[in-house]
Amino acid sequence: MSLLSLREVLRQNAPLDDIERGAAERVGEVGRACMRRGVAKALVAAGQWDRALGVVEDMERMWDGPPASEASTPTPPMTRSSSQAKLH
């Protein structure tokens, strides 16, 4: 059995690092979702139904992700002329 070089050990652990990083990101997303749930509950308790509904709708969009049309095609940058055309 031969000893692995440091480079080989790092190369073999790279996929594990990616998994750990991805798991940490997902845990953060769950934490943010729990926080938003608490905000929505507090708004309902305060009788602010419209604002609570907005929070719930935001959570639903987070869960669903972007629509397929938005995910597949990048949004072109808005230019001054295109924004003015929409206003008139």
C-alpha cells in the first residue's frame, strides 16, 4: 500500500467538499424559510392579512423556483429606450 500525496488526498476529497458546501447552502435556505414562516404568522396575528399573503406567495415562489421560460432564457438588460417605450 502506497502513501497518497497531499494533492491526491485533496483531489479525492473535493467531491465531499462540494457536498458539504451544498448541504450548508440548503440548511441556510431552510432557515430562511422558517424565518419567513414566522413573519407570516406574526402578520396574521396582527391582522395584516395582505402582507402575510405576500410573504406566503414569496415562499411559494422560492419553493417553485423560476418559471421555465425565465430559467432557460436570460433576461435582456433594460435599456433607456425600451423603458421609455413602455411608459408611453
